[in-house]
Amino acid sequence: MKRLFPILSIVTAFLLAYALYQALVVAPTDAQQGDVYRIIYYHVPSAWTAFLLFLINFVASIVYLIRRSPKADMIALVSAEVGVVFCTIVLVTGPIWARPVWGIWWAPGDIRLTSTLVLWLIYVSYLLLRRFSNSAQTQMLAAALAVFGALDVPLVYFSIWFFRTQHPQPVIGGGGSMDPRMLHTLLINWLAFVCFAFLVAWSRYRLEQLQREIEQAHAMRSLVGSAVAAKASLPLSRSSR
């Protein structure tokens, strides 16, 4: 697996460069929005990637609640961390896109915007719980919170189907249409983002695994040291006469 990482890194770097070229040069300019619409090639793939990572977190959290698997717990933690990064990109690029198109940075009361912010806050709370809580039940509580947070993902995704929002109706799966070159660029960017997210998550998983192994080694050393100290403090038995 270690030999595979450099190869995937090179492939991902190529995909990111190719996706950038497609987004800025190849994809046509939108007739209504102009070139500002090109942020879609980063805004939408970031959202899809965040949803995918939160789905992985959801599955891993359920597995942990059922089996108490340390591996599942690490996968849940890592997927949440990387997912929050991509969700942050969504919340940053959204207002940048909205300002020249809608005339406002943020639309209060918009169900998609609000539900996305709530999703981000839930998973930030999840990470804060994992980071600062020292309770023995922290991992279980975090897993339960992750299962609850995952319920917000369908609301974010389907909100524009069922509610009136500032966002336009979906052009993929919603009866709309998109220039094939735009769709191709969008999917290429998503593939590049997924590959990049996988590499980051892989690196973070290996780091988390190493950190836990070090903590276990320190705990074992402390336990052995305590046992040796306790044994040394015992009074010497008298030799039999």
C-alpha cells in the first residue's frame, strides 16, 4: 500500500491540473452569469465530496456502535475531519458565487443555505467532542452524534426539490439541461476532488493509527512501570530459619 500512495498522488495531481484547465479554459462561458459561474466546478464537487465523506462517517459510526471496532472509529473520525474541510469550501465559495449573481452574500431563511450551515456545525461539534472530551463514553457519544448529523445530508441535497430557495432547480436529475462540456468538466473536477480527499484521508488515517499505537505503548509502559514500582515497594520477606 505504501508503494501505491506516490502513484495515486501523481495521478491526483494530474487530475487536479487537468480539471483546472477544463474549468478555466475548455468549459464555455455561461450565457447569463458570465465567467463567475465557473466557481460551480469547485462549489458543487466540494459539496458532493463532503456528502460522500459524511456517508462514510455515518456507516463507520454505525459499525462502531455495533462492534466497537477501533478501525471503524478511526475511519469515522478521519472522514468527518476531511468532510468538514470540503463543507467549509462549500460555505466559502457559495457566498462568493451568490454576491454577483443574487446581489447578496447570504439569503437568510434559505433552506439549503441554512441546512448546509447546520450540517457544518453538527460535524464541527462532533470534532470538538472528539478533541476535548476525556470521558470513556466519548467515542459512543460521537458516533451517536454522527448518525444524527447524517440525517441532515438528505435535507441539504433534496431541499431545492421540495422548497422554494434562492438556488436554481437542479439541472442533473431535475429535468434541466447542461452543456455536455460543462457536465464533463463538472464530473472531472469531482473525480479529482474525490481522489484528493482519499489521499488526505489515507494520510490522516495512517497518522491517527500511529498516534494510537504510541498512546497504547505509553500506557503499557506506564502500567509496567507502576507494577515494577509496586513490587519494589513490598517489604522483603524474612528468610526461613
